[in-house]
Amino acid sequence: MAKPILLLAIATVLAPQAVHAEAILRSRVVDAQTARAVPCTITIRGADGKVVADHPSFVGGIRSRGDLEKHLAPGKVRVTVSRGFDYDAQEQEIELRDGETREIEFRLQRRTPLRAAGWYAGDNHDHMIHGERTIQVDFDYVALAARAEGLDYLSVTNHWNSPDISPEAMDRSCARAGAPDFLLMWNLEAPKNYWKGDASRCVGHGWTVGMRGRTADGRDGIQELLAMSAWDYESEKVSFPNFEIQALIHELGGIVSYTHPHRWWWGKWSGKGIYAVEEKKRISNMAQELPFDTVAGPTYDMMDIMMKPEERETARQALGLWFLLLNHGYRIAATASSDATFDNPGGGVPGKVRVYTHVEGRLSPESLADAMKRGRSFVTSGPLLLLDIGGYGPGEVIQSDAGRKLRMRLRAWASGALGSRLRRVELIRNGLVKRAWEPANGEGEFVSADEEIAEGGTAWYVARCFGEADTQVAISNPVYFEGADYRAPAAAAAQVSGSVTNAAGQPLEGTMEIIQMDGRKQVKTGEFRIAGGRFGAAVPATARLRATAPGYTSDLKSVFMDYAPLLNGMLNMTPEQLSDWETFEAIRRTLRDVRIDFRLQGGERQPAQ
């Protein structure tokens, strides 16, 4: 029996090794207008039906700068090339032979006049490091991903894969990864505010655009803003309301948008810090402070009405909230953001939803922030549109005249994805569909130029269109008609009263200082007298009050944080309350009678008995 075994072993050693069959595919992708190579997404589906990917952050294909060489198994291969929503995707199917090198070229064509007319596409809520840290990416990869998705700019938020996160270092990193036709910016997910680190008590998340890195007195804006928001479990942090964070963003020259205002879910949470494990926790990303910030200001600039395409219910509720604000006179610009997470497998997909903003002149963080705040934009998860009423576009105001008829022109295009069609186009007035069209045969472009509009009072109009899937939607910011009856809502003041006593409860004489926060720095903006241990005055709803009396340690309290009916109302807000105008009215009523009591410590000199 030994001999056969020996022969088998020798045969195995001498047998020729199997040769791995292989072909080479070289592809080049150029812009049809310029004939220059352009970044794009190349999806190769091999003979085995699997998609070829080269980076764990993106599983839908390969991010390419325009030229790609790939070694593939022979057989039938389908190659799809895309570049966001405004380019027509293309596809070729080829047969690769063993040992063959095949070269193919794609010429991508823009489908709309948007870019030539000064419209820039971007995404403002994208995490290089969201927290999971499963995958490491750098600024170059993030920029390439955005360019491959047809974005003209990307604002990448904290945290960043860099040993130095000073504003100056972030500026340098973004500039190096940018390009003449692409702007990479850093920003912050700020506010990102869980009250005392409790995930059920989120007063709201936001994102910023156009901030400088330092305050006028040289403080690091990144560190200031990070210190002012408590993230999950950060119970030890000093609490700041969102409006004080938003004020610092404005002081830094930026604008701020509330994101995913209605997002929440049930899940297991905690076991960290002071918090015990909860098997079923209501975890909130809701904008629970938004009603107060609206009534008190508004203290924010914009609001996301579109998030990840699969978050349809969250987007539906956000749209309803936005319509509610518009119908009560608040001209809050609508935005969209994808919340991409590059450190998660498959999460590096910026621009799933995006904002198109009309910028006059050169694109810069400052010009973008100015145009976006004014609502010169539309949001989309695929289709594209333009709305014009009498030469006025989104964010612009027309003085109403019932005797004047203005021509409305609405243009809409399906997404550039393969096989995309338009399903429905709408003109909406004051939140209700005024007219709808269903394009014949779902053609890729729809034009309506024969509508006439006349308004004698106050109204607003937006355009909306739908692609084939329910998740493909575009909606413009409003064109406003302003009648003689229009009055912009006034910021509500707080009528505050209360007592100032010493530790023994004896009344004190002194001064009440009105304080506004500049980041974590207290800035005095006014004062009034404390007489006989009592005070009363109308102050901004966003103010803090600092009670002072000779010989005593001063005490600082907030109208919002130190008056339980206001704070608890925000911390315990439900999605239904967030979308109910009565919530906003109740805050106004509460602000008319705010009671705050101070008890000062110290004082060698006691008041006369």
C-alpha cells in the first residue's frame, strides 16, 4: 500500500499549476463639452454578477478621476458610468477575452443649463469620522467621492482624520484636496446637543456653512463650539442652549441649519458614564428646541426638509413643519443634507440628497452662505427643477398687485440615472397644490410656460417634482408675494420678574445685568435695578440675567434654562407637538410671565432689619 501513496504524492508535486485567467479593462471618462477627464463613479458588474469595488467606504463601484485600469476575469462585463444628478449616466456591455486589454471611453453630457446659469450643487452634512471609526479616510478621498457624485462643493464635518484640528490646519487640508472646479470646506455638526448627554433629550442637531475659524478676539471657534454641545453620555458638560451656539456661529460669519428635525427611534442605549443600560430607549435626533428658537428669533437660518432618501416619513414631517412656518410668516430657507458617514462600510456616499444654490459671481464659503440663507436654492434626491415667476426666482420677493399678471415658468428634469423619468410636477401655493402635471410617457424634461399668476395679498409658491420612485423628489424654496398686510413675525421678548435674597431669605438691593453669551464668554448688554429684593423687566428671550448686590457673590441664570416651564417643554417635546402651531403659541404665552428667583451667597454686610 505504500507504493501508490508515494506515486500520488509525486504526481501532485509535478502537476502544472492552474493559470488564473485575466483581462485588463481600461476606461476613460470625459466631459462631452470640455473633452477633459472628469471624476465619476464607475460601476463594473463582472461575469459573476458581482460589483467591483476598491474601497470599503463605498460598495457601489469605484471612485475614478476619469481614467481607470482594472484587472478582471474574462467574460461578459457591464460598465456603468455616472456623475450625480445632472449628467446622463451611460452604460456599455462588453465581452472580455482571456489575456485581452480592452479600452473604452465614455463622454458624459450635462442634461440641464443649471451649472452654466450659476447653480452649484453641494452637501453640507458629511462625516469624515462619525464615531464608529471602522474605516480611515483622508481629505483627498472625501473630495474625490464628492466630485465623483457631481458635487461642486462639499462641507465635511467633525471629526477629521488629522493630528491638528485647528481652523488653520483645516483650511490647509481642504485647500490641498480641492480643485479649480471644486470647493472642499470644513464645518461643524453644531449644535449637536443632548441635554446632559441623555439621548432622549436632544434639543437638536445642526450644520454650518461659511464660518471663520476664530472669533474677533482670537478664540478657536472649533473648540468653542465643541465645548458648548453635549454629545451622547457627556453628562459632565456645562449645558448651553442651541440659540447660544447659533449666535456664536453667526458671530463667526456662518449660517446654521437644523437637520433631520423629526428623526427619532427606539433602541438599546447606554451603559456608559452615569447612565444605566435601557433595553428600549427613545433615542432622539429631533429639533426639540426649534419652536423656542423660532419664537425667540428665529435664531437659526435654515431647516433640512430632506434627509437620506429612505427616511421618507422623517422628510414628510419636516416638509409639513416647514410649510407651517412659511404659513405663519417665517421665511426660513429649506435645505437638504445626506449625513454621510465615511467611516462606516458603504457610508461614503455624499450627495444622496443635495442643495442646488444660485450664487452670483465666484463660489466661495461666504457667497454660498449668503445665497443659501436667502433661499436662492432648491433641494433634491434626484430630479432637477427651475421656478421663475415674472423674472423672480426662489427666495425673492414680489410686491403684490392684484391687477398685474406675471408669467410663471417651471422647468423640470428627471435625474441623470439610467432610465429615469419624471412622474409628476406640481406648483404649490401656501402649502396646497395649485396645479399638477403628469408628463406624457414620463419624458425626461418637462416645461410649462403658459401659466399666469396674479396675487393681491401675501402668498408663497414652490415647485415640486417626482421621479419614478417615491424617494426621488425635488422641491424649490419659495417665491414670495408680499401684500400690504405682511408683517414679519417679531421676536418674542420675555417679561421676567422675581426676587433676589440672601441665604437667609432677606431681600437685597442691587443691579440686574442683561447678559448675552458670545460662545462661553459673558457679554453685558444692559441693566436695571433690583429694589426691595424684587425686579421686573422685558428682556430678550435668549438672555441670561446676572444678579449683583454689594458684598455678595453674583449669580447668573437663563430665561430659557432656569425657568422649568420653558426648559421642560423642550426636553420632553413629542413629534406631534413639534408640528403643532399651538406649541409655538404656548411658548409666546409662557414668555409673558417668566419667574426667576435668585439667592445670593456671601455678604458680610447684611441688609437693615
